[in-house]
Amino acid sequence: MKSGLNSKTFDKLSVIAGGIMNPSVQDWKSKGGKVMGYTCSFVPEELIIAAGMLPFRIRGDDNANTANADIYFSSASTCSFVRNCFENIVSGRYNFLDCIAVARTCDVASVIADNLHLSGSKLPVFLLMLPHVSGEDAAQYYKGQLLKFKKALEAESGIEITEDRLRAAVKLCNETRLLQQQLTELLKLPEPPISGSDWSAVLIAGQSMPKEVYNSLLRQLLSCYDPVKPSSAVVPPKRLMLSGACGDDNLVSKIVENLGYVLAYNFTCFGAQCIAGQVDDRGDLLEALARYRLVDHPYCDVLIGSAEKRKAAIDAAVREYAIDGVIGQHLGCCDATAAGMLILREDLKEAGVPCLIFKRDYVSDCSGQITTRIQAFCETLTEGGSK
């Protein structure tokens, strides 16, 4: 990176990504604005923005203690992501939220509202029933869910979501995705001017602050990168991709970078999966929002029938980002991501791309073991194969 404006701009984004409450949210709340937390990228930020509220993606952050959440969710049968997020809500770290939207990606997610009620929380929770298949029929069903969500948002905010308001929000979020895609392109360079962990922090910031402010900072950030220049490395470091569950904690990115390798692509739901393509803003906007996740870019492992498009996206990233090996991670008690990683390994084996798969907790206390496995994997990359 260049010094000056570039580093100052990144520092602002890094502060926002580094915790839950941040200066941007504080400013929004001080002006009387409402904040809606949402649990998954299947919840369209565009509708929340059109309702005059700030969308804030709920994360578990670095809180490893889930004692309160474990009263309501069994640690033996519930993924650690849900438990960590729920812990942060009931322990007060999300006290700035005015309401929550939950996409039913699994049975556990569907009872978040009930368990919050049992915990004594008064937060309104809106549940979107997600069809666990991709395709046109699924998109039509989800359009109906989004229509119900739109009406609930209007009642909560007191603002009518007109077509003009929604179209403006879609265009705003499309601009965000375009800028994020331009930032991602920098990771294709032999010596990327931004690290994979810093790239991830920039994306997380975008899910934690007003889009207008974020887009302005992204434009500043992009304007200060040097043009493409040849690599000075005699032997360029191995370039890795992360795929699988979550990906917002940067554990794998930092391990890879500390070992001297490059995390050149992050294909997770907090990474490249949530910034792909554009939402069509020319016709039926609710249908376009539903199609965006269920037809055009159905990359989540919970969607039956999405494997081919997910494989095509990963294959393209392997080629375009010159990936030497893929690291896949899945969370315990999540059958969908576990199965997705098995499919990923077989697909990559067929393509001759080395692959490492491991299970972990969302907030992991096994970073030493993960480091050892990643280091051993990278040492075998010249030979190929999968683990």
C-alpha cells in the first residue's frame, strides 16, 4: 500500500471491522437511526436500507465463552457460529440493535427467535423461511418471503418502501459490490498490494456501517493503490484459497500469511460469495433480490442443486487467482458445510488441485494445530495431492 490517505483510510475500515460496536454505528444511533441486525447474506441489505435502517451483519466476533447461549442451545448438536452469535446478543454486545432478521438456513437458526424470547430479550425478530434448493421455483417462493419481510420492515420503521426507494438501495449496494470486486482484483497480482486478511477486514467493515460512507472510503482506498508492477520475488510464495464456513475471523488468513504464503482468495459467505455479480435493477426488484442468491449466485452449501455453479465459481477463481492449493473448513454440527467440503475435495482432486479440509469451532482454541496442518500442507504443494 501507499502511505498517507491509503493507510488512514484502511485504518478507519480496520477499526470498524475490528469489533462489534464501532464509531459509524455510534454516529448513526446518535442521529436517531435504527439498526437491524441480520444473520446471513440471504437477508437482503437492500430492503433494510430502503426502510431507512442500517443493516448490520451479526458475527460471533472473538467471544469464546458461550455459557449463556449453552443454556438454550446444546453444544453437542449446535454449531459454534450460532452459539457465539447468540451469546453476544444475550450478553449485551448487540444492545444497539433495534431488531433482528434471521434467514432459516438450518433448524437451529429457525429457533433463534424463540430462544431470544425465552432469554427475556424484547428484540423483534423477523424470520425468513429459506428454501433449501436453488432454481427458479425456489426464487419465486423466496420472493414471497421477501414481500412479507418488506411489509414487516415498513411496520417496524414507519417508512413505506416504495419502488424508487428500493431501486436506489439496489443501485447503492450494486456500487458497493462493484468496488469490492475491484479491490478483489488486486489479489490477482503476483505481489498483491493488499493482504488477504486486510481484504477480509475491508469486506467485514462493509457489513457494519452505512453504505454511502463505506463506498466513499472504498473509492479512496482504491485510488491510492499503485498500478500493476512486476514481481520482485525470485520464487513467488504459494497462493492459497479459503473455502467453506464463515471466514470472517481471519484465523486461516493470518496463519497463511505468518507462514509466508499468500491468501489470494476467500470463497466464504463473509468473503467473495457475498460480493459476486450484481442485482438486476431494471424489473421486478423483489424477484431480482431472490434470484440473486438462489439462481444467479447460489454458492451456499445449504442449497441443494447449487453444486455445479459453486464448482464453476471455484474453478474460475483457481485459474484467475493462480491458486496453488485450497483450504476448506467446516464447523462441527453443521452437516451442510461438512458435506460441501467433501464435495469440494472430490471436485478439486479431479481437477488436480491440492486441498486440505479440516473441522473447527467458530472461535477456535486450536490455532496451533491448525497452523501445523496448514504448514504441512503448504510443504507438499510442489508435489500436489489432497489431504
